[in-house]
Amino acid sequence: MNGIEVHPLVDEGLGNSAYLVELGDGRALVVDPGRDPTPYLELARRRRLRITDAVETHLHADFVSGSRELAARGARVVAARAANLQFPHHGMDDDEQLQLGGLVLRALATPGHAPEHQAWLLVDGGRPLALFSGGALLVGGVARTDLVSPDQTGPLTGAAWRSAQRLLELPDDLRVYPTHGAGSFCSTPGGAERTTTIGAERAHNPLLTAPDEAAFRERLLSSLGSFPPYFLRLRAVNRRGPRVLTDDDWALPTVPVEQARRRIGDGAVLVDARPVRAFAAGHPAGALSIALRPAFATWLGWLVEPDRPLLFVLEDAQNCRELVRQCRAIGYEQLAGELAGGMAAWRAAGLPEGRLELVGPEHAGDGLVLDVRQASEVAGGHLPGAVAVELGALDGGRGLPEGPLRVMCGHGERAMTAASLLARAGRGDLRVVVGGGPAEWSAATEHALAGS
């Protein structure tokens, strides 16, 4: 591509892609960087590149931008003038061009996912090379239009239709590099691929094959599920500009048991990030289980208030920096520390301990089953008779029937989180189903019934 190389850097947990773009002259730009600059800096070092620009497509709702981190290391921040960023940047309007050596970066106003949204077209001598579409065009969809305010959803949905039509005027063979993809709650349902072409989306994108705006609007709005509440505050954080972090901000101090107990008494939240089986075998009473995995940040942001100090329980082998990275990625700043000595120290101090029973798929149908998966997952297959309440809407279990509960999700992590929430709310007789999926649960239940 005329010396241009595009390197996707994917956050699998949040479902987003940033792109480091080699400009062919030793310089590089990064599109929609996440808060941790390490992946971009390391890739640039390996490729002997200097990052000169951090380019934003919109005010992100689902992650904290890393543009200020790159700016602190010498990059220029490039964004839509309409984003009204409150820190130094180069603001651009629709159709304005930025010279990058022999290349041109052209701003394309594409509101819909956000009012200020701009896609970026990289051009060489008038020939389009790459489109960085942000949320204006995704693989198999467009990004959701309901993240600003309810009264803006209708106008933004219409804007999204017009923006998509504008992008479809570009050449069919043009490579498209979206920010949001599979696993992102900003995305509408689409495929697993993360990049595409204009022609592929023209032919196969179910939203873009809608015959008119009304059909597009119905298809888009009917596909939208719930989203984490932190989405409603991060646009303001990114407009204001997040704090630039120091080396110490990426570490997690250890907190002795007695100090941790006092901090909890003063309102800190104790998050047990150990695997499901470790939590089940014994955990600090009242701890919230969110197993450390790629989706950790999503569920932390869904369930824990951002202004509460956070204490964590970890196992020795777990990656503490990864936990911190995920917290910082969604703007959690009050990381009080890690429980020194972990669960063994808590137990040795004689402090209250909780346990939860794990059961296999063959026991999924024993008694009342609570399915805490997303509504779209339940619609794709569920255990007959199960009560479905999304984990993010559990609210301490208010309204659930009395009696023993089997809590289930896809693999067990969300079910354990739900069980820990219910236990904190005083609910007893809880069991967590681990392993399998809807087909396995149903098969196991049918087998048990046949043998009875």
C-alpha cells in the first residue's frame, strides 16, 4: 500500500481496535488509542517509528482515550473541532485535510454514533488508501446511536443512515478499519471479522442493504441491547481529557489485612478477581466476584460505582498490571490496592468467610434456575423454565422468587458474579452452574429426567 502499513491492536475485552499506521517515512499515527500507550510505543520501537499523531474519530463512551498519553510523549492530537476537546489538539472540520508528508488525511463528518463523529480517509495523490471509520461503519453494522441521550437517539439514527450513504460513495475495494467490533457493547450485531471493504459492506451489511431510512432505523434500533452505565460518563471524561498517568499509577500497592478491613468499613469495595473455583472454595464475606479475564473491565464498570475505592483479592499467578490496565481503561482511578497475602491472610486473621457450591450441567435443572446472560444470548437458546435477568439488571435479586437458586451463564464467571451479588444482599441457598452451555444443560436435564 505505497509503503503504508496498518497494524490493528485489539482490546479483546472491550471489543475495540486501535490502528498504528506506518506513513512510509519513519513516522506513524495511531487511530483511537486506548489509555495504555505501551502497545503502540512498543510496536513503534520495534518498527523504528516515531508516533507523530494520535487521531480520534469521536468522544468514546466505552473506553478512556490514550491520546493524551501519546501527546505527553510528543504526539499531536487530531480530532473533530466539534468534539470541543478541552486540552491541546488540532481540531478539524468536515472535508478539511491534514498533510502528512506525501499523504493526506481527510476528515469526513459522519455523525450518528456520536454527534461529532468524523471518519478519516487516508489519501495518496487523490487515491484513497484506507478509511478509519470509527463507529460510522462496522463489519456487518454501524455503531449504536443511543449513547448520548434518549432525545438524541432518533436524530442520531437518521444521521447514521446519511453517514453510511456518504461512505458508500467511496470505492468498493477501499479497506475499512472500524474501531468497534465483535464483543463491543458499542456495536450492533455483526460478524467476527474486524476489518472490511466498502464493497463487502455494500453487499452484505444488513443495515446498509435496508431499502430506505425507515427500514434502516427499524433494523438498527431493534438490534440494540443494554450497555454498561459507565458509557454515560466517559464521553465527558474524554472531552475534558483524562489524567496522564505515571509509572506508579500502573502498579497496585499491597494493603495489610487490618488496613483492608478498615477501608472496607469506610466504604471501599472488595473485588475478588480470582477464578471461579477459588472464589467458591472460600472468599472474604461480602466480596464481589469478578474473575480477571478479558471482560473484567466491562463487568467492573457495569456493577461498581466509579467513585468507590477498590480493593482486590488476587492469586499470586495473576497479572496485577493487567487488572490495573483494565481498570484505568474505563476510568477507574481509586485503586486502593491488593489484599496482602490474599485469601490465606484473610483466613489467618479469622475474618468472616463465604463459600458457594458449584454444580455441573447435570444439575442445572434442579430447582429454580436464574440465567444472567444478555437477552440476546437467552433468545439464542435457554433452559426451559429458567428465569432470565441480565447480570447488569440483577439489582440484588429484588423480585426473584423465594427458594433455592441455581445461577447460570455461559461458562460460570457471570453466574458467580451474580451469586456474589445475591449473597451480599442476604440471599442464601445459592449454587453456581459451571461448564457447558444451553444445549449441554438441556441435554443433561433431559437425560436426568429419562433416567428418573
